[in-house]
Amino acid sequence: MTTELIVQTMSLPTVMEELRERAGEYVKNAHSKNTQRAYKTDWEHFEAWCAAHDRASFPAALFETIVPYLTAHAGALKVSTLLRRLTAIRVIHRARGSQIETSDERFRVFWQGLRNKHRVRATKKAPLMSPDLRRAIQALPTTLQGHRDRALLLVGFAAGLRRSELAGLWIAQCAEAPGWIEETPDGLVVQLATSKTNQEGEEEAIGIPFGRDEAVCPVRAYRAWLAVSGITQGPIFRPISRHGRMAANAITGAGVALVVKRVVGNTALAEGLSAEKAYALANTFSGHSLRSGLATSAAKNGAPGHAIQRQLRHKSFTTTLEYIRIGSLFEGNAASFALV
């Protein structure tokens, strides 16, 4: 055997190992990074429970291991959390070449009973409606943080962005940017490379027009923020310390939620609400309040359903209808015709 052939033969396993690693990366990329992190945490929790109870986590027996695991945590964890953990167990098994047959009739009866017993109505965060947003914007100071908060709230609201999408915006397109903003004569265009409902990387462009009122115009607020901050590249919205120092990295999705809560709470305090009530009010809002606020406000003001669906990028109109229903609870209400 020649030296060249020996080298080629010895290198084959290395090549195959590299290909398997690359294939594994493609499998991972089937889910968003947030989903991957959640599945990893859920799987580690399942593995720890199995180790503590002398059960095999892989391959896991449905009725001997998985059902007892779910039963042990029913009541302590939300049904939605248990469902995510079950999904993580199934996904990881499938990725490793094994199947968990949850279509079994006995399991379906068990799961339905668990859901019926521990079902809790989801507590939805309040939408930040346009009048409340206007009051909050007008109460913001003209500090560095005030300019950032004004732009963040108005851009997030006008584009109907998820908190992770808003946090991930960069000033220009580049390989690292999950999304970026382009300026045009007609307003801003938010470009998203990927999103929760777009894992294929298809083009997603969202238009943000100039506001009729300069005080709450997202385009002007965005430009003012860039001018004050001096940002010319990288992430648009960044953490700012209590001493007024701006970081170089992007704000997080959790940071977006904190901005919403803080601004709502401070506005309530300025309007005379007690600290306790202002804190309680602030906690009824979240990062999603900007997205739901746009949809609900638009529906209340008579925007066509298809326009709301397009701005929010809902795949199904059924999801959009929920916002329209909430926004139009008092429009054409039968009680208003009966109580005359």
C-alpha cells in the first residue's frame, strides 16, 4: 500500500466525522436559538429526574418513564411547560433516531386528563394602546435614555415587532444582524433576516410611515436617537447604565420588556398614582404589549383585518382575529342597541 493510499484511508473517518458534525448543525438550525435553548434546558431537567429515579433518559419508555415524569411535575408546572418538555423529549429522541409514540390512545387519554385537571387560563399581558403610548412618550425626558426609550417604543409599536426582533435590530445589513433598518423617503423599512414564524430566512420587510404628529412619530424618534447616540454601526438599541453610559452590545428581549414596564410605571407615578399601584400596573405589561398594542389599537380604529395581519406577519388570520375581537368589543355592541 502506497503512502498516499494510507493517508487517504486514515483520513476517511475524520472526513465522515466532520460531515456528521455539519449534519448535526443543520438539524439544530431547524429550530430558532431560543427554542434550542429551551429544549436544552428541558432535556437536562428530564435527564436529571431520570438519573435520580434510576430511569433511562434515552431511549425513554413512554409509560415507564415519561408518563411518571409528567405526573411528578403536574400541578407544580404549567400544562404549557409540561407540553414543551414533552416536545423537547420527542424532538431529541427523533434527532437520535428514536420515536416517542404519543399518538397511543392510552397516552392521549392520560394527557387529556392531566390538561383537564390542571388547566389554568393564561394570563395575558395588557396591550399598550395608542393613547397610553402617547402619554408615556410625552412624559419621557430628553436624556440619552429618554431618546432611546422613545425610539424603541415607537419603532416596536409601529412595526408590531416581537421583543426579540426589536432587540436584534442593527443599523445596517451584515452577517451578524438578525434584522436591520433602512431609511427611505417614505419612512423606515425594517428588514428581518429570520423571525419566530420565518425560520427559512425568507425576506420580511415591514414599513413604518411618518407619524402625523411629530411628537409621536417613529421615524423622527429613530433619527433623533441616532443623532444623539452617535451610533453609525452595530446594534441600534443598547443598554444604558444609570450613569448614562451606553454599552456597545445590543439590548436583550428581557431588556425591552423592562423598558416597557419602567416607562409605564413612571408615567403612572407622574400622573399621581401611588408607588404600589404604579408598580402593579407596570407588571401588567410586557415586551409583547407593543405588538399587541398596535394590533388592538388598529382594530379599534377600524383598520382592515388583512392590514393588521400583514403588519404582524401572522400566518393564520385566526390569530389576527383575536386582536380584532378584543379591539372591537364595544364597536356595534348589541347591548348599546338594547339599552336605550
